[in-house]
Amino acid sequence: MTDTNNLKHLAIIMDGNRRWAKAKGLPAAMGHKKGAEAVQGIVRAAADLGIKYLTLYAFSTENWQRDKSEVDALMDLLRQYLKSELKEIQENGVRILFIGERAMLAPDIVEQMNKIEHDTKANDKMTLCIALSYGSRLEIVNAARKIASLAQKGDISTAEIDEKMFSDMLYTKDIPDPDLLIRTSGEQRISNYLLWQLAYAELYFSPTPWPDFGKEELTGIVAEFNRRERRYGKN
């Protein structure tokens, strides 16, 4: 698979944790816990398939509007995940990055995120990018503000503003755009995720809820991706 795999960057919207739990008569927190456990297997599977960049939508800026008890439980789960689950991932040569609005997160969580990024910066087997407290529209607005500020100060002229400059103002500055987006659990929308970066990505919508999404299904989707012809609007 790795010799013929044209997929370099895979983005995933990990959807369906709450529905998975509801279907089993379990609290939402159990769905999120199982979803967090599923990440480990997918990271390993992606690495085995030769995927160099994997970006996961873990928590959106809109998710802050959920019930406070659920958000608090998610943040506690995140604290545990940062301290334990990511340890094995980073020990396997994976560089870990976080994108999103860090100012919305608790200081202890941000501190742990910064430490993980620092500790894994030299790892080169694969890059795992976790979108946390992330919203693409806000990311784009912030990029526009940065460019406007540079132009206002005279550091750049409006004639210099191009797609590359704009891309360089995004959280994903040093990451290639995704080749493929997978969304699990049957929903068929992008949900304010990597709107700029997904311009030419292939899309795949899986009916499987995230906690049940595994290597076998991912391998099949990657195989389908490699059969697709990507034209980029040329014909």
C-alpha cells in the first residue's frame, strides 16, 4: 500500500461519539472516551499506510456551546489524553501539532500542548495535527486581520497579497493541504473545518460512528482514493 499510496495528508472529522453512546444506552462521556481510544489505532493505521500527515478534528469552537457538564467532561478527558494516550503516539516517532484558539482553553491544557509540541518537534515518521478549539472561519478572519495589519504598517503592499501569503497566515502554515477528507457517522457536511485548505480535497463520508472506525475501513477508503483521478479543475 505504501508504495502506491498517493495520499500524503488525510483530514478526518471524528463524528458520532454521542450517537454511538446513545445507541448503546451509555452516557455521552463514554462515547467520547471510546472515541479518544479509537485515535490510537487510526494513527497507527495511517502510519502503516504511508500517510505523512493526519489532521483530526477533536473539538470545534462551536462545541463550547454544548452543555457545560459535557464540555467539562471533555476537557477532563483531554487532560488525561494529553498525559497518557499521546505518550505512546509520540514515542513512535510522530510529531504532534495543535491548531485552534488556545486562548479559549485552560492554561494547564495549553501548557501540556506546548510541551508535547516541543518534545516531538524532531520526530519525522508522521505528523499528527489535532484541531482543538478550532473554527475555520475564525482562522480565516484572523489571517485577514494579520495581513491587514501588515499592510496598514506599510510592511507589505496590497499587490503582494496572494494565496501563498494568505496560507502562511493560517494555523497550517507548514502543513500541505489535505488530499482527502473523511467524515464518520453519516453526516455529509464540512462543519467549519479547514475551509481554505480543503479546496481540492477528495471527500468521503462513512456511515460508521467514530468509535467503531478502524484500520480495515480506512485501508479500503485509501484504496478508493488512489483509484480516483484528481483533475484540480484542469479538465
